[in-house]
Amino acid sequence: MVYDDTLSITVNGQHRRVLKGITIADLALELGLEPTRVAVERNLEIVPRSTLGQTKIDDGDDFEIVTFVGGG
Amino acid sequence: MNVLSKIAGEDSWSVAGRTFSSRLIVGTGKYKSFEQNAAAVEASGAEIVTVAVRRVNIADPKQPMLTDFIDPKRYTYLPNTAGCFTAEDAIRTLRLAREAGGWNLVKLEVLGEAKTLYPDMIETLRATEVLAKEGFEPMVYCADDPIAAKKLEDAGAVAIMPLGAPIGSGLGLQNQVMIRIMVENARVPVLVDAGVGTASDAAVAMELGCDGVLMNTAIAEAKDPVLMARAMKAAVEAGRLAYRAGRMGKRRYADPSSPLAGLI
């Protein structure tokens, strides 16, 4: 149930509320991330980087946002 | 052709159509700082670095990132699946890696359990099949099992990467006989991945005929990682040259180097 102008989503396992109508690229910027340096999975599906700016967020979306870190 | 130019001559290797001159691949984990990590990579002469795929730090998004220090345009990033214990987790991780990096060359590792980090070959084979069908070029961490390696090749592995000893153990190559058999039978590059502890271990891997060596902890946990990185570069080159040169046969007893004729 949505009661106001916000959506309830999960980002990297943490609950979050965002404004209705924003895109995934908007979300990345809101989080302080450069969309060009991350990869995004929404509800277990990869979101191509080229479509981050057009893909609107839906209520209940579950995002994983990853990047490269040191590893062997 | 003079002697030195013959030695220095073309001795590159190729994986999935990409050609490299350095036969040393280094990891980017466990370093004290990004600066130290970058200096060690530079000293190693490596052209490929392995990296992990992890959640971004939402709490502190302005933290420095690996890519600020090790330029993905200069080095080939090889994303790994470290920490994945099922084919599904590994495939999911590499799909994200491909989106983050934009390339298909990846390092697949599917681990069996945490204590030994020994590969689960059934899950690894399953993941290799799926990844190859999706257009990935997986370099595959595997057991020192020539039959499993053959199956990986058939499934689309672009390189076979057996462990020489458990990941991070630094015990050196405990399975030289099996590694050599794998090298003799493979149609794709064979690289020792894991187990190297010091320079002589890397040289041994190359003397067995491996196409390359992948290491992380041996450099990162050395007292002076940058110096050790340079040592590993020298060891890989020395081992490769010795392999190309073809070592002398072994004898059970002495054979004098000075002539016996003309002794006073």
C-alpha cells in the first residue's frame, strides 16, 4: 500500500523511501554514486547501464548496486 | 638474430583472443592501502589484475575506489566470484561484473567450503556451461584434476586455473605431477591460481610449463609487498625462460664438469 508520494524500496539490503517517479539514475545520484561506476540489479535482473536514466522505480523494488573492489 | 634479442624475443601468450606479454596476474586484495596496492601492481609488471564485485558503500559513497588507483584502461580487470559457493551466486555476480565493466573475460571460482576454499567442481562446471552460453569468457579456478579440466574446456572455459595449494596458504605447489599432466593435456592456457608463497614457487609453476601464475597473498602479505612483486616478476620470467630452455636431465650420481683427460 502506498499512502503518500513515496515508494518503499530496498537498496543493498536496506529499506529506503524514495519519491515517486524517479529513475534508477536519480536514485544513484541521490545515494552519492556515479551511475557510470556501478552496476545495478533490480529484482534479480540486470538493468543495462544505458537504461538507468529511463527506468522508473516501482514500489517494492529490490536493488543491488555493486562496484569493483580489491580481491584475489 | 643475436643472443640477447632471441631471449627477449616475442614470448607472449593469449587468452580468449587477447594477447599479453606478462605471464603474472596479480590480485588486488589484502593490501594496507590503495597506494601500496598500485605500487605493487606496477612493480609486478602485470597486465591483468583480479578484482572482486561487492555492494557499494551507501553509508559513505565518497570513499576512494580501487579504480581511482588502478586504472581499468591500463590494466585488464578480471572480475572474480570469490565468496560464491553456488553456481547461481557466481553467475549472478559475473552478470553484474559484466555490466559494471563492460567486458566478458572473467574469473570463475565456485568454492566448496570456507575452511579450505577448495573448488566445488560440480558447481564450477555448471556455472561454466551457463556463462559460456551467455557469451562470457571464463578463466576457471579448479582442482588439480585433469578430467575435470577437460570437461571445463569442453564447456567453454578459456583458461584452466588449478590451485597449487589452498588459497592464501602460501604452501607452494603441492601437486607438481598433476599440474604438469594438466599442462600437457590442455588446449587452453593453464595458470596456477593459488598456493604460491614466494618467488621460487612461481618459478616452479612456470618451469612445469604453465602459461602463467595468478597470486595475491604472496605479494600482499610480504613484509615489503612492492619488493616481493618485483621478485615475482623476475621469478615468472626466470621460470618461463628455464622452461623454454629445457632443463638438463637428472642423474642419481655426480658427473664432473671438468675433463678427466689431461689430469696431472
